[in-house]
Amino acid sequence: MFLTTSALPFAPLWELFFTRAPKNLYNIYVHVDPSFNYTTAFHGVFARRIIPSKPTRRHSPTLISAARRLLSHALLHDESNSMFALLSPTCIPIHSFTYTYRTLIKSRKSFIEILKNEPGAYDRWAARGEEAMLPEVEYEDFRIGSQFWVVKRKHARVIVRDRRLWSKFKLPCLRDDTCYPEEHYFPTLLNMVDRRGCIPCTLTHVDWNGSHGGHPRMYKGSEVGPELIWTLRKDRPRYGDEDLNGSDWSMNRRRDPFLFARKFYPGSLHQLIRMAHKVIFKD
């Protein structure tokens, strides 16, 4: 499931990713902000994959709505859809389709980052007002995590059916600098509903070193090469709050593989395509 405001800059790479995969093993859904005038048409594996979409904006609940819209469409479109991965336009695959599929299909749990002790957590919880989230979401229940996750079908249904927590998270924030609803709603909801059914990590690698304006590092074309892909693969996901107080999920020995990575400059597409078969899709 791709959530974007424009055409997908890495569509050619994803095209290669899906090319040799059996068509009955995957579906593609794209949410495109209709207010953005994009000129590049969606074709190939992305042809006719755009779902009915609405405008999105940072620091607002619209990104949550878009993800819920993608899940709703995917649930209704194909009852055999069992895992749902949310990706951004700056995401790339760092393994082959076969490796990615086998990793996800064998899991009985969802992969979603769930963090409790993050700096600024209280200000984020109170972004709509000191008691605006009460009584549905106590501060002790508030969680933070990456907006890019992979959820099982049962959790996708939980998300699209939820009304209780959504009634709070859809409220407008009083200030933008603490308002990132898409990083709060999903981990909070699944932590409250089925914590044990989730592996508290994201499978989308991101580098926050050198972040700017709330955005992680973006890899330039000059940085993209086999060594980068191998380095991303070797890194270990963060599991919950294990680095602060021990993991509540006893995840200390886990080492799930990152399957995707972000953020990459569109200008790096040429370098990625050149090493697609010999590096990225070679497991």
C-alpha cells in the first residue's frame, strides 16, 4: 500500500521487484493526493491501482484517514489479503520479492513500532489540549512509532472498525510542532487492543542521524551503492523500549530483517536500477 502525494519516483524499481512474482501473491493499492497535479501516469504494475483518495497534510489526521482508506479498500477488494504493508514514495525494497514474501507470510504477528518512553511524549499526547484525549486515551496508554508498518488482517480490521480512539485522534492539534497523529494512532490502538499480537518494530529502515525539520536523512545518488544496501540489511530493528528499560515483549534475542528502507532522493533511481538484480534482489 503506497501513500503518496504524487507519482511514485521509484516505480521502475518496484516494477522490477514485482515483475517475476506470481500475481496471485500480491496486490498493490495507491492513495494519491488528488489535489496534487502530477504529470507522470501510473502504468505497469501500478496501472488501475489508485483507490478513491482525499487530500493529505502533515500535522493533521488526514494521513491516518488515508492509511485507513487503503486498509478498507484492500480488505474489501481481496479476502485473501493477509498482510498489509504501508509504504511511502521514498521507500525502496532492500530484498527480493520472494524473500520479502516469505518473511511476512510466516509471521503470526504484525510488525509495528511501539514506543512508550520517547522524549516529548507528554507534549504529543497533550497536543490537542491537556485533557482532550481523556478518557479514551490515558497518557499511560499513549504510544509513538513509525507510521510505516506491516499488519495482519485481523489488525487491519481492528483499525478500520475503530471509532473510539479515532474520535480523539481526529481532533485538530493546537500546535504543529507536537502534532504527528500518524505516528501515534496506530501504535496506541494496537498496543491497547492486542499488544501480544504485535512485534514492536518497523521493518522499514530509516536513519535519524542528521535529521532536519522532523524528517530523517535522505540518501543521495552519490551515497547509493552495494555497501549501503548491505549495511541497511545488517542493522537490527529497535524493539519497543528495550534500550531504556528492557523490552516488555522479551524481544532481546530477535533480529528480524529490514525489508524496506527510506528516504531516498528521486535522483538515486539510476544507481538503484543498476544494482537491482545483482545486489538488491540477490538475497
